Amino acid sequence: MNICDRPKNTNIKWSLPAVCFVWQLSMIILFGVFVRYNEESDTHWVDYRKEKNITSDIENDYYFRYPSFQDVHVMIFVGFGFLMTFLKRYSFGAVGFNFLVAAFGIQWALLMQGWFHSLDYTDGKIKIGIENLINADFCVAGCLIAYGAVLGKVSPVQLLVMTLFGVTLFAVEEYIILNVLHAKDAGGSMVIHTFGAYYGLSISWVLYRPNLDRSKHLNGSVYQSDMFAMIGTLFLWMFWPSFNSAIADHGDGQHRAAINTYLALASTVLTTVAMSSLFEKTGKLDMVHIQNSTLAGGVAVGTAAEFMLSPYGSLIVGFFCGIISTLGYIYFSPFLEEKLKIQDTCGIHNLHAMPGVIGGIVGAISAAAATNTVYGDLGLENTFDFTGPFAKRVPTIQGGYQAAGLCVALCFGIGGGIFVGLVLKLPIWGDPADENCFDDEIYWEVRQVFFFLLTFYRFFSIKAIT
Amino acid sequence: MNICDRPKNTNIKWSLPAVCFVWQLSMIILFGVFVRYNEESDTHWVDYRKEKNITSDIENDYYFRYPSFQDVHVMIFVGFGFLMTFLKRYSFGAVGFNFLVAAFGIQWALLMQGWFHSLDYTDGKIKIGIENLINADFCVAGCLIAYGAVLGKVSPVQLLVMTLFGVTLFAVEEYIILNVLHAKDAGGSMVIHTFGAYYGLSISWVLYRPNLDRSKHLNGSVYQSDMFAMIGTLFLWMFWPSFNSAIADHGDGQHRAAINTYLALASTVLTTVAMSSLFEKTGKLDMVHIQNSTLAGGVAVGTAAEFMLSPYGSLIVGFFCGIISTLGYIYFSPFLEEKLKIQDTCGIHNLHAMPGVIGGIVGAISAAAATNTVYGDLGLENTFDFTGPFAKRVPTIQGGYQAAGLCVALCFGIGGGIFVGLVLKLPIWGDPADENCFDDEIYWEVRQVFFFLLTFYRFFSIKAIT
Amino acid sequence: MNICDRPKNTNIKWSLPAVCFVWQLSMIILFGVFVRYNEESDTHWVDYRKEKNITSDIENDYYFRYPSFQDVHVMIFVGFGFLMTFLKRYSFGAVGFNFLVAAFGIQWALLMQGWFHSLDYTDGKIKIGIENLINADFCVAGCLIAYGAVLGKVSPVQLLVMTLFGVTLFAVEEYIILNVLHAKDAGGSMVIHTFGAYYGLSISWVLYRPNLDRSKHLNGSVYQSDMFAMIGTLFLWMFWPSFNSAIADHGDGQHRAAINTYLALASTVLTTVAMSSLFEKTGKLDMVHIQNSTLAGGVAVGTAAEFMLSPYGSLIVGFFCGIISTLGYIYFSPFLEEKLKIQDTCGIHNLHAMPGVIGGIVGAISAAAATNTVYGDLGLENTFDFTGPFAKRVPTIQGGYQAAGLCVALCFGIGGGIFVGLVLKLPIWGDPADENCFDDEIYWEVRQVFFFLLTFYRFFSIKAIT
């Protein structure tokens, strides 16, 4: 593809505004045609309550899910945004483009997921409530994971394109996994993490830059940027119990999902620290591992979070994920880059891909092993929704469908990623040259030089001032 | 006013402690005389429950509003505090004085708003619960907006005076708008943003500093300070749905307000990015716009958040606010400073004043356009509280009262601001000289020079250590 | 102890991984043997609901406590973690070791507290739900407070040992105070703050380093590190109402605890600012006071938070704590270090120890002063749990038991701290030499030098790039 070898032009003065305006206008039109409030967010709620004999406003789904929703919202915008600020000169791009991509993605996700899940066939409208907002945030999480693989190497226009396709693919694979296969995936180990990670890795593979080491001096962290990244890490870590329980069943479902995730994450921290220390000279810890691998347990417990995984089961999952994820940073990432030509800036293979697959497998096994003794008759039915057309499904069969769901997520991730990668290879998107990667100067007004001059100025004049 | 031209003395060793102690003691006395728990936070709740036949503790208003309250609380202290840290040498002042002002303001607001809204006439006491705490935070938000206009140019004593008067004025205009006019303003586009912004701008106009460019070298950001400001931006952005829904009606009211705000904010991000890119060379983005204009949609959807604005309506409001607010930073702010002599450090005219007025207008129009078909009979009555003395009011009339409310907010903001500005012009408050503005050294112990020396030290001795 | 004077070896390549792996494996085994879901987080909840005639899933304890739990979780990991980042070169250690210690501590706390409080004697299992997670976070808070005293002077292995013993001691003293003495301590002024602070101070006393001034140049803050610390301060400050109300009684108990804490904290901010300004030249403020003393009111109102302290009572408590805590930083901390040989890096004596003791005393007095007139008959019984074996206890007696509880907390803190300090004095834990304290280079891979070179590089090449 000779066309791709032209010198890079990072001027996005027309393409970025054009994409933003046109897509936002399209959103307005599509929302105008399709999107309405559902019965719990509409003023007719008062009538609905009477009709359904609901005793109190507190039983509006809003009160079951709003606290979790806000936690998830923080994970998407501060969690993912700040986690990616670890690069010394790409913090604006990390947090700013994350913001842009997520703000577009949630709108498009409300539509795409709405058509598949919330369409009211009586009037052809999508009816939205708090659960839709959570699902839109979830959908965007998949695209932000993918952003991690290409961080610093793409233009904001490419990111928007990636998100447009990513959300679309997500909605389809989600529909297949959750509705057609009737697999369960409360925390999205398969639907979000496996899909998102392989989507991003495949794109990065197609966009492979053989001369990326020309901007090697910027592909690393400094003290302050590592501290900003820890803000992201901690908000992700703390609110992950809300992530995995946000759309779980009311009552024990949400309660159990929160407990399982809390425990898995705690366990992961200890094994991550152990591995990090073991592989560095004199037992020092590496911030890259602490920032990322400590989160792997949350990913891996996603699918099984609402199952009766039991507390020690959660600890075991977290235990192994901390080890595997840290080993990933030490061994697999260099291997991926050198042998498979996959440049993975944030190491999403270690944080999302491997733990996501593990999560899918754990989900399949624990579903297959579910028994009436442990769950209770009603509990089993509730947890796996063995109702309606699925009334006769049994746990062992469910386990098979869970495994099938994992395969679907993988296929959509890899296939979709390759396709979108080829689209993004077109030389029209304003991506940076190899020597300008990981540099905020390309897409942002940066005033850094003042700081240096100011320091000098202060140093020589500090006595005069005070 | 010759007295105002004396050389500046920024020693606040006596004035600041005196104001803090005296005012805090006054608060204790006034709270002792006036403030008690309401029936939901008092130990008699158990009797009240029986009397009112409330089936469960979960119907205590605390459970409806506490999650939103905490989100609002974060917006006030971290959101506003960090948003203003963007200046390279005024981060302590931004976050620290914001903290001080808010901590005083919420106490005074509980009293002022209590006298107007929560006075129990049987015993002459103000009865407080969770909703009062939220309203106190809201009231303080108005003063913090005003702080944005004078950031870096006033002393903490002046800020406390500004807050004392600001909260007082706020409580009166709020009473007129919400109770006398019976206008609705769940998210405070008029009551909070319009009032607060014009209050601050008027003060800044009275305190105009012709020689402010003497501290021009400090009136800008650096890389790290822009990152800290993004913490503020994101927490404001993420929790704005809680802000606009915190005191909305239980059930569908809170639910709908959250959805509308979520959508308006998403839309604003895209148009802000588009405009920022369009007006910078080679399409680069400006952090000032991303930090501020992305929030304009939340301001503008405040009044109408609990109305049946419909999802696409929210997107439209956000769409235009992103454009207008960004244009404000590019064109109006320089105009305000040069022609109208209004120096607006944070650009609150673009983030709060214009979007606030738009929010008031959107509220008036959408109230006037409300119909029984869309809202349902009971829904219309609930949403606009067409009960008691207002039982016969119709939507078109309501629209008129909404517009009147906007005018009241404007008048109180401008009139009050001019008066308070004149008070603050007295040369007794310890404000900095023109050449010392935007500098933390004036009011804070700063240890910055160590950092520079340390860097040198490390540079030459790094090998010896490791 | 001559053995303790050997040259320091900070290589923890084997000890840290070994401790992490062995302890985490022990946790898995103990959880496997002992820990199960309780009736509200188990799939049998649906049967339990029917049996107990619970009308809605919303009455699951999860919905009463989950929002508070998440706020407490943020306080533990971001609040404590970032509060301690104020040192110029120990931010990784502050936030990273805080993370490690808390992740281990919550697991061990679930077991220790479980055996004392949540053991189901029918099957010998600990049954956990959301309240256990909150209590585990609380327990860890005690250990993190203790970490503040030894910050920068111990190895991560020592911290883990401190946490192992700390959690164990905590669970025992908590059992004695809450169950045997039947004292009330919703916000843990005694159980958490008094115990944790004296535990840490005693350890620091035993580990006294006479030559600590060899790393004096690193024992202080810089501008950026002070800003990171403010993130911790504010999240602690904002979410403290959730901390004190998290395990309070459903309904009015949680509601009142939140209001009391909100008010006490607001009051503390003003007196802290006043004192800080009064004792610095020209009335400047000191970030150390703003970061720490503003929180003292939350500590001191912990025990009495759910009592009918009344709003002005809370303000009074906050008023004095701001004064005392700030005076502590100015006068007591140097005294402690010079005369009592207690080196207290974060000043936990001023933030936790003194306010904690005050909180215990306030709790005892307000319990003793409780009357049926103020509380109501049922309210008094509910608030103090005068049921079962304690049905005949009266408020004055309760006051005595509260005071006894404070003594227990003090004894466990001091006694336990001296014992653990002696254990930590063994020369096997990899703690740093006196000249290497407060330095991240010892335990972390640090890439700081790049930043300096980069600044140079940028300075000379900035034109070439743009």
C-alpha cells in the first residue's frame, strides 16, 4: 500500500471538527427519531406505579443502580483517562482523547444497544433508563481498552472512527452472547474485556510501526506522570465492585458481585507486588505493574461475579491473575512486540486480554458446576435466568454456552480489529509520524517551556520576592 | 477614591484569624439558637414512621438523596477546587481558598436557607435533613463560581466577605424565584449559575485592575497544573447528573434529570472539541476549552433537567452550549477585558453566565410548551407542583414565571455584585498588588525552590545513590 | 541489642515476595475453611425474603450501605494513600505501600472480625455481607493511621507485619469495646483513631532513629507533592460523613451521623485556617495544617456521630479540634520528637491521637447526658441498643462504659505498639538506613532523571519540533 507511505500530515483542523459536528448532528437526529424515556424515567411513572402496585418511589430502578452507575462513570472518565496518563508527554492526549471518545461512544452505544435490547415494538422507540446509561458506559469501556493499545500512535480522528466501529461491533457481539447464546456476563469479562482487548491489539497489529523507536525517548513515564496514573489505577480498583455489580440482579445478585470483586482485587494486589519484586533487582517494585496488574483480578472475576463463586474462589482467581498479568508485562509484552509485531502501549494484553479470557473460562466452569444444593431451586433459576425459552437449560449446558460466548468475543475482537485497522491505515486521518508519537505537542497547545523558564526565574530572584 | 490607591499590604495575620474565629463563633451561637434535626434525622423517626405508616427505613429521604449529595459534595470541593488549579503558581490558593470559602458558606447557607425554607413555625427552629445539606452545597456553588472571576486577585478575607454577602443574596433570590414566583430550577441554571456568574463578574468589574499585566507571566498554566485542573473538570462533568437530580422529585424526577444531564454533557464535549480545533492553528486543541466548555451543557440543562425535555432536546442544548462557550473563550473574554473592563480569570462568563441564561430560557420555553399529552395529568401536576395556591397555574403562565425568575437572578447577581465590589474596594482587606497577583507566595508558605535544587542534586549524584 | 546495629540491607527480593505469597495462600485456605456469603448475599436470599416477609429487594442491607461503603473505600485507598504523598520523594511509597497494606489488611480483617462478630455457630462459618466489607475497611484504617507515624522509615515487609498484628489487636479491642463493654463507636474515634494512632506512635517510639536528620533534605514537601496530598485531604474530608454513618443504624442513625460529621468538619476548617495564619509570619497559611488539621473534626465526632449531639454541638467539637490539632503541629510535634523521642512523619498525634481521645470523651459525656425527653423512649433504646442483656442499662452508666472503652483503646494501642515495635526492630526486615529514609529510590524503580534531561532537551530543541 504505497499510498500509506506518504509523509505524515497531522493537521486535523478540518477533519476533526467535521467529524465531531457531523456525528453529533447525526446523534441528535437519530435520538429525535428513536429515543424516549422509559416508564421509570417518564412523568407517567406515577401512573405506572399505581398500575403495577409499586408501593414506593424507592423501588424505581434508579435507586437500585444509580450509585453503581456513578462509580462506573468515574471509572470510564477518570479511571481509564488517568490510568493512561503515565507517559511523560502524553497526559493531555490520554485524558483528553479518552474524554472525547467516551462522550461520543456513550451516545452511539445508547442507540446501538437500544436497537438490540430496549426497542419498544409497539411504537418503534428505544426507551432508556438508568440501566441503559450503565450499559452505554460499559460499551465505551471496550473501546477505551482498545485505545490503550494504540495510545500515542493515533490521531483523535482515528480514535473516533475506532469508537464508531467498536461500539457497533460491541452491540452485535453483546447481543449474540447475552441474548442468542443466553450466556451470563455481569462484569463483562468476555463482552467488554476480551472483545475490547483483542479489538485494540488487532488494530495495533495492522498499524504496526517498524520505526517506533524513533520516539522511544517519550515512551516512558516520569515521577509526576506515574502519580497521575495512580489516580486512574485506584479509582478503577476501588469502583470495580460497582462495575461488576452494576447490572447484576437486584438484591443478592448485586450484593454477591460486589463481594466477589472486592476479594479478587485484594488478592491480586499481593501477588502483583510479589511478582514485581521478584523480577526486579534488589526486590524493587515497578510502577507499571502496580498501576496495571493489580486490576487483573477485577477483569477475571467479571463473568462469574454474580455466581456462587464463593469468597475463596474469588481470592484464587485474583491470586493467579496477579501473577499472570505481571509476568505478561515482564515477558509477553516484549515478545508480542518483537515476534508478533503488536505494539501495545499500555499493555492491555496483560491487563484485559489474558484476564478477560481467564474470566470467560472461570465463568464457564463455575456455571457448569452450579448445583441446586448450592444455589437453591429458585436461586439457580434467578441467577441464570432459566426462564421463558431457556426454562429447560441446565448448568452443564449453560457452561458450554458460556464457553461459546468467549469464542464469539474473541472472533469479533480479532476480526473487527483487523478490518478497522485496515480502515485506519488510510493516510487521511492525521496520525503522527514515527518520530512524533507519544507527544502532546502534535495535537495540543502546550505551554511547558514556561515552567522551565519560571523555575530559572524563581531560582535567581526568589530572595527578591519574599 | 484616593484611599484605595495606598500601597498594598498583604499582611492578613490579624484580619484572617479574626474573621474566621468571630464568624465561626457566630455560627455556633446561631446554630444553638435555631438549628435542630428534622423528623427524618431525629431519634423520633421511629415514632414518625409509625405515625405516617412508613413501612421501611429505606423510605427515609436519606436513602433517596445521599448518593447524589456526596457527588455534589465532591463537585464543590474537588470539582471547583481543582478546576481552578490551572494557574501555574496559584494551585494552593485555588484549592485551599475554595475549601475555606465553601466550609464557611455551607454553614451560613444552612441558616439563611433554613430561615426561608425549613423554619418550623411551631417552635421557631430550622429543622435540617439531607436536602438542606444539598441546598447548602448548591448555595456555596454560586459563590465559588464568583470566585472564578476574581481568582488570584483577591485575599482570603475578601473571599469570605464575598461569600457572606453572596450566600445572603442567594437565599433571598432563591426564595423569590422558587417560592414567590414558583419557578422550577432543579439544577440551578438561574438560581446558581446565572446569579453566581453575574455576581462574580460585577465584583470583578468594580475591582478592575488596569495594571494587571504586571503579573501576566503568572496568569497562565503549565503542563502539570493543567493536569490537576482536569481532575476538577472530570469530577464536575461526571457528577453533574447528580447535581441536577439531587433535589428533583423522588422517582421519575431524579431519574429523568440524570438522563437529561448525562446526554447534554456528552453532546457538549464533541462541539467543544470541534470548535477548539477549528480555531487553533493546525487543528490543535486548547486545554482551556476542554477544561471548561465541556461543562457548559450541564449548566444549560439545569432548569429543564426534570422536565420532559426528551433525550434529543438535551443533546441539542448541549450542542449549542459547547459552541457558544468555546467561542466565548476565543472572542468574548478578550472583549470583556478590553472593552468592558471585566477581568475574568477562569472565564466564568463562558462557562456559567451564558450557559446559565440559556438554561433559564430553555427552562421557560420547555415549561411553556408542556402539555397534558406528554406529561399526563398527574405527571404535569407533580413536575410543576401545580398544587395548593398554584393549583390553577397552566404551563404557558409557568413559562412566564420561569422567565421572570431568570430576570430576578440577573438583577440580584449584577446589583449585589456591584454593591459587594464596592465593599471589597476598601483598602483594608489585604489584597495583592498588581504585580503579585496569581502568586501563592503571598498567602502561602511555598517550598518550591527545594524542588529545583533537588533536581540538580539528583542529576549530579544519581549514580552515587543507586 | 547489638544485632540491630548492623549495616542496613534494603534488599527485599526474597522477603517481600515470600511474605506476599505465603500470606495470600493462607488467606485462601482460611477463607476456604471459614468464609461464606450471608443470607443477604447468597442466592437463597429469595427464600429468606419470603420467610421474613420482606416486600422488596431494596430492603437488602446492600442498598442501605453500599454508597457509604464505596465512599469509605475511596477514603482508605485514595484518601489515606494520597494524603501521605506530601513528601517530595516518597509519593510512590505513600500511595503504593498504602495500597499493598490495605489489600492485605482487609482480607485478614474479614477473618479476624468475622470470628468475633459474624460467626454462625450452627455451621462454624463466617457469613459475610456488605457490613463486613465496611468493617474490614475500618479495621485497615487503624493500620494506615499507624503507617503515617513511620512513613518513609520502614520497609514494605515491616508494614505487612505491622498490619498483621495491627488487625489482630484491632479485632480484639473492638470486641471488648463494642461487645463486652457494649460501648457505641459508630465512627471509631476510639476503636479506629485512638487505637491506630497510639499503635503507630508507640512503634515509632521503639524504632526511634537518632540520626534521622541525615535524610532531612527529603523530609519535606514540594509544590506538586503538596497538590497530590490535597487530593487525599479532600476525599477524606468529603467522604467522612459516609465514614461515620456507614455502620450506623438504618434510618435516622445514618442520617444524623452524616449531618453531625458534615458540620463538625466545616467548623474545623475555619479554626484551622485561623490558627495556621496566626502562627505564620504575615499571616501566611501552611499546607501541612490545611492538609491535616481540617480533618480533626471528623475524627472527634466519630463516637458521638449517631447520638443527639445536635448541630451546634458538632460545630463546637469541630471548632476546638481545629485549634488543638493545628497547635499540635506547631508545638507538640517538635516536643514529641525532641523530648519523647517519637518521630511522627505525618503528625498522626495531631490528626488522630488527640482528636480521637477527644472523640471518646465527647462520646462518653453525650451518652451520659442522654435523656428520654431528647431521644424519646424508643429512640433511646434504639440508639444505645439497650436491649437483651443490656436492657436495664441507663445513659449515665453507658457514659462510664464509653470512658472505659477509651481506656481499652489506649492500652491496646500503646501496649500492642511497643510489642510490635520490638518485633520490627529485628534486623531482618530490610528497612532503610538513616540517610536513605523518605526516598522512593530504595524500594521503587524511579525514572526521575529523564524528566530533567527532557526539560533540557525541550528547552534547546523546542523550536525545531513545532
